[in-house]
Amino acid sequence: MKRTLKALSGLFENLSVVFLVIMSVCVFAQIILRNFFSMGSSALEELGRFSLVSLVFLMMRKQQIIVDFVISRLPASARRIMDTLIRLVCLAVSVFLIVAISRIMVMNYNVRTAALKMPNYIFYIPIAAGLAFDVLASIDQFIALLAGKEDSK
């Protein structure tokens, strides 16, 4: 599973760079259009928003932000229990979001975005892919934690 996660992480990182470039170009073009030509583009705005959402969900890369200043002061056994609970909660939230996104995708299958006329399900694909990757990563971290490996974070 580690090889698969590493390959997916590299793929998503490369896709995220592409989305970052697209988003930057869209924002820069919007600034030029608005400030020098007094006009905006809803298509650029929509493409920039799609790129930002895709960038955020594809860059999750098997890492969650955990504020552990309280947990780090607990005894080792309590810390391990808290780490296990945190991993389970991350997994549950990701699974819940995948179910919610899949329902939204089914309900809005024929709906298109306003400016680009892009099918809405395409808008949600990077979100679902990023969350699915997060589920796999959470399972991997949970297994590593149960096996007692210190490199579970």
C-alpha cells in the first residue's frame, strides 16, 4: 500500500502544481482585465475557483494538521489511544465527505456550471479523488499505529 500511496501522492502533487499555475494565471488575468480594461470574466473566475478547490483537495497528501500540545504531555499509553481516536475520526470524516460528495454528484449529474458549461460532476472529481486518497492514507496510518510503528504521523 505504501508504494501505491507514494505514486498517488506524486501524481496528485503534479496535478496540484498544474492547478496552481492555472489558478495563478486566472487571477493575474482577472486583475489585468479589471484594472486596465474595466471588465471581468466569469469564465476565468470559475476556472480559478475550480483550480483552487482541486488544489486544496489534491494536496492533502496523507497529512492532517494535529495540534498536539496537550496530547504530547499524556503518558505513552494514553497518547497511543488518542492517536488511534484521531486517526479513526479522520477516516470517518473522509468517508462521510465521500458519501456526501457522491450524493451531490448524482443529484447534479446533468447540471452545468454557469460560465464554462462544465458538467458539475467534473467539478467534484478532484474532491472525491483527494478524499479517497485521504481514506487510504488514514487506513495506512491507522494500521501503522496499531502495529506500533513510530512513523505513523
